[in-house]
Amino acid sequence: MTGKTQTSNVTNKNDPKSINSRVFIGNLNTAIVKKVDIEAIFSKYGKIVGCSVHKGYAFVQYMSERHARAAVAGENARVIAGQPLASN
């Protein structure tokens, strides 16, 4: 046990107030890249309150829109597991 709090799998897709603090990550090789990897990469932009990983894509929910925008600007087209990410 690392003592680190695990983030929720919920990314508030139905909450209009939080939609702008949610980041879509596409072109993701989910056979190799796992939730913990996404959280490690994207946590440097702010507190992640939710992260859901699906086949080929993921969503990261931040506390604020400012953090989400910083993550998109910083990680769009980053190559992970041989594939460039598509963040928006």
C-alpha cells in the first residue's frame, strides 16, 4: 500500500458544470497503457478527481477547467507506447 488515494472511475460526463474540466485522450494503446500510467502522466497538471480508461481512449476529470486546459496543451501529440496522443 503506497498510501496514495486512488481516483474514481467517474468522470462526470453528465454534469454540465464539470464538462470543461474533463479531458478526452484518444489514440491510446490501452493494451500497454493503464489507468495508473494515465494518472501519473496527467497528474502534473492538477488534482485528478476521476479517470476512466476504455479500449483506445480515456477521460481524465480535473478539479478545474484551468488544469484540464493545461493538460491538453502539454500532452496533445505526446507519443506514449508508440502512438501520438490526441487530447482535447
